[in-house]
Amino acid sequence: MTIPALISQYLYENYRLALPGLGSFVYVPDADSIFEQKKNKVSPSGVFSFVNVAAILENHVLVYYISAKTGKIKALAAADLQSYLELAKQFLNIGKSFLFEGIGSLKKNQDGTFSLVTDSADEIFRDVSSKDTKTKSAD
């Protein structure tokens, strides 16, 4: 599994996700059902929120989780997570939003804080490899 997929899976299972240098995600699942199966992808059913806490240190539980799921040693799992978070910070610092797969996009506000933009689940899990093509009728 990839780091983005493991991050969202960790959030769904633990309901909280602290990412160093960014902040904490919180997931509150719907009371009716936690997951729905849709086109071979699991889409969450609930509410996501984000708390801006840049002073979070390394999340050892998340590193252990990534290590266990990928079979990598903890040092490599920590390096993979750190690399992914550095990429996110680079995107955010140049004014681009960064998509956390299955969660939503973080964007940097004018005051330097981050905010979460959640789209509909269909948009978050849309297959970006397929082209959205519209057929034009010839007149």
C-alpha cells in the first residue's frame, strides 16, 4: 500500500491523525454506517475536520502502523512518511492545495494557517486516470 492510502486508512480506523508540521485530522463516522463499498473503493461516511497544530512532533504510532502494513522497518517507514509530508508542505508553501487521498485537500490561508476542504466522496475517490470526455455533436 502507498503512504497516502495508509494515512487515510489510519484515520478511518483511529478517528484521529496527527501529522508533524501540519496539524490533526479528526474523523467522525456517521451513526448508520461507517463504510460503503463503491466501485471497488471504500468511501468514508462521516465528517472530517482539521485542527491546525504545527508543533506536533513525530507520530510514532503512525510510523509503527505504516511499518506493519508495508513490512518495512520503522526507519524506512518514518523516512517515507517524512518525505510525503515534506512534499505536502512544499505544495502548501507555494500556494497550491494538497490532496490527502480519501480525506480532502489542505490549503494555506492568508494568515499562514491551514484549512481542510472536503469535497463529496465521489470527487475524492474519482479515478483521475480516466479522462472526462464529452462528446460534441456536429451541427
